[in-house]
Amino acid sequence: MDAIKLIFNVVEIVLISYFGFASIYIFLFSFFGLFKAKKRKTVINKKRKFAVLIPGYKEDNVIIEVAKKALEQSYDQALYDVVVIADSFKERTLQKLAELPIKLVEVSFEKSTKSKALNKAMEVIGDQYHIALILDADNIMAFDFIERINNAFNKGYTVVQGHRIAKNTNTPMAVLDAISEEVNNHIFRKGHRVLGLSSALIGSGMAFDYHFFKTIMANVNAVGGFDKELELKLLQDRTKIEYLHEALVLDEKVQKAEVFSNQRKRWLSAQFIYFKRYIGTGIKELFLNGNVDFADKVYQMISPPRILLAGIVVIITILYSLLYGIGLATSLTIPLKLWLVICTLTVIAFIMAIPLKFYSLNTLKALLTLPKAFALMFFSLFKLKGANKKFIHTQHGTINS
């Protein structure tokens, strides 16, 4: 019995340490996300040439509209090229794209990945560009997006992440996905920049010095989560990543539970892979080189996803309350008050991070599907084996309620 109690107490300490730190972490950055980051002054006035790179795999449903919209920018049209990287598109789609004033790069790989597509495109289009701007095949830029990105480069930044927002909130799952993205924008982008740390990248709506990006991407071979590998390489080299909250990119949110599950499985797998790969380097960078940005990013790879964090903290707090209520708390090491504090911090962090526009009846209805989203995320943890070894495609443009 003593051995069982000891094991139980060790599990308690591990849980409170892991989820407690994660709760304090998101509370801290969520709080500072309420403020504005210090802005750099313009150091040069220059109009740069952009390569707007749009890799797509079987994206026939959305790519035509995205390509057309990408041509509608306030920026001088002579100073940006829209480059659609077409992997496994239908012939009819290719014909329609060929009629547009864009550059079309057709690619084919035995194992398709976003990093392969981007590298091949840059090999084909050459080195006449100053900035590589990456979009997903479902992304639509706000009219002034490229202009805002160029202005950020005029302030000395070489890597910039835009503000990706929901294109659609037509299903409860899409609403939850939209809220999840805004919470991450608030905590991992806006909050981090307010405290002087780098913004997290998100895989699209991001821009890089072209030659720098081409060089660093040549060494990125990720099957999934290429943006995570890219982030870690950038931060290890102490490259600051800016976040532009006012530079908007519309992104299609997942509408079906199975798509949500596949997408999260891919993300979780990538995070665990990169944590194992970089944990030693992260500790070394922090204590020997004082590279807080890099160590912070390595921690993010092992921190619990927000849905899992909220769900598990609430569940544990309820269980502790029940045990205390029926008088079975004598064997517990962690007091109920501590879990109540952690639960409160988590809830407040989410309240601060969720934009006011989502405090609506529509969101309340979507919250009814939150247990399902939590379950999908939780069970995805047990299906991660091999997820990083194959490309998992998120289909866009299919409406389901």
C-alpha cells in the first residue's frame, strides 16, 4: 500500500508541475497580450519585390479564387509575382491557372511535402526577389497585406508573421478552430512580442528575406510541421520574428471532426519530434548562451495544447473537489486550493485571449462540441506513431455542417 501511495503522490507532483507551469505560462503571456508591443522606427524607405509562394496539394476546390484574390493588392503589381506551386492538381484546374497573370510551377514528388514544394519553386523562379511571402492554398490576403509586410522590412525585420484569422465560422468545429487560432495569436505572437520575445510562426501568412529563406529552407526536410523546424533554426541563430497584428490573412477553418483530428495529430507529432530533437540544445542555449527565445520555443514543443490544458485542468480540479467532498483526500499530496488556483488562472488566460467578437450565442453553441474536440485531441496522443513520416493533407473548400 505504501508503494502504491508513493506512486500516486509522484503522479500528483508530475501533474501539478506540468499543467501548473503551463497554466502560469499562458496566463503570463495572455495578460501581456492585452498591451501593445514596442514598435521599431523606420530605418529605410524601400519597395521590395515579392514572390508570393502558394504551395497546394490537390487544392482544386479553392486555388483559383485564392490565386485571383492574391492579385488584388494595394502594392505595386509590378513588384510582386503570385507563384502557385501545383502538386497533383487536375488538368482543368491547371488550364484555368495558366490563364491568370501568375507564375505556375508544377511539381510531383513520391512523398509530397510543403518544404519540397517551396524549395522546388524557388529553384525554378530564380533569385530576382527580395521577399518570400508564404501562403496556404486556402489563404486570402487583406488588400494591404503586402504593403504592411514591406513596411515591417523597412524597420529592419527579416522575418515577419502576419495575423491569420478565420475565413469561415459556418460550423461549430470551425468556430472552435477559429477561437483556438486567436488564442494562439494572442499568447504566442502578440503576448510574446510585448515581452520582447519572438512571435511564433504559423506556416502561412509569413514573410522572409528571400535569399535568407532560400538558404535556410535548403536544409529543412520536414514531412510535417516545417514551420516548427524553421522557427527553431531561426531562433537558434537569434533571428527575431516580428508579428503584425494588423496585417490580416483569411484562413479556412476545419469544418469536420475527422479533419480536425488529422490536423491536430500532425501538429502534435511534429511538436514531440522536434522537442526530442532539440531539448538538449535548448538547455545548452539557455544556460550557456542566454538564448531565452530558443529555449522558450523548445518548451512550446512539449507544452500541452490549449484544449487539452483547459480540459485536463478542469477535470483534475473537479476530481479533487469530489475527493475532498466525500472525505477521501487524506492520501492526496497536492491541496485542492492549489488546483483551484491553477484552474482559475487557466480560465482567466482564455478569457483574456479570446477576442470580444467571439463572445456570442454562436460561440456558446459551439462550446457544446468542446468535449468532442477535447476527446479527439486526447486520443490523438495515442495515434502519433508514424504521423511525422507521411504527409497528412487537410482538404479545403468542402462545406459540411
